[in-house]
Amino acid sequence: MYLNAGGVTVSYFEWLKNLSHVRYGRMEKKFTENLNSHILGQIEELSGKKVSDTERSFILHGPDEVDLVHSGLEETMIAATREIMEIWKNNPEIPDMRTAAYVSAINKVAISYSELGIFP
């Protein structure tokens, strides 16, 4: 169930991208590259040492769409894991992480229903 959530999460990212008609990274790639270039220049100036071409290329590279999707997926999955672990550890009646994941999901649905006024 948890592993399938990764695929669903990436599909959600794709859906958001399609709704906005803007590809990921379009608004920040150049900014990140310029900022990294400035920081790298300062480090080289202050240290008096040059960074290798391979490292320079890696540092100056702004995020591509796939980089941003991987980053977003990683953050989402880490947050989900922490939430499931917290529910499992804080409730001795929950026997395993699978049950904790169900509790987490049901709680989210209940909160959404409550906020929408669907459920008392």
C-alpha cells in the first residue's frame, strides 16, 4: 500500500502540472543556476582554489523536472513514513505499520469530510 502511494503521488504531481500548464522547474531553474554560480564564485575567490569541471557542472546545474519530481516524492514519502510511525508508536492498540497507515488514511478522509461539512 505504501509503495503504491509513490506512484499515485507522482501521478498527482503530473495532474497538477497539467492543470497549471507550466512544467516543473520553469520558474526556478535559471534562478538556482545563477545563485549557485554566485556562491561557487565566492567560494573559489575566498579559498583561492578552483573547483574541478565535473564538480562545477554538478553544482551549477539547476533542477530539471525529474529532479523536482524526485525531490517532491522523497519529501512526501518521508513525511508519510514519519506520520505512520508516529501513529503506530503512540497507540499500543495498533499492531503494525499497515494498520497505522489505514488509521492515517481514515483520519485524513474524516478531516476532509468534516471540513467540507459532509460528516457531523
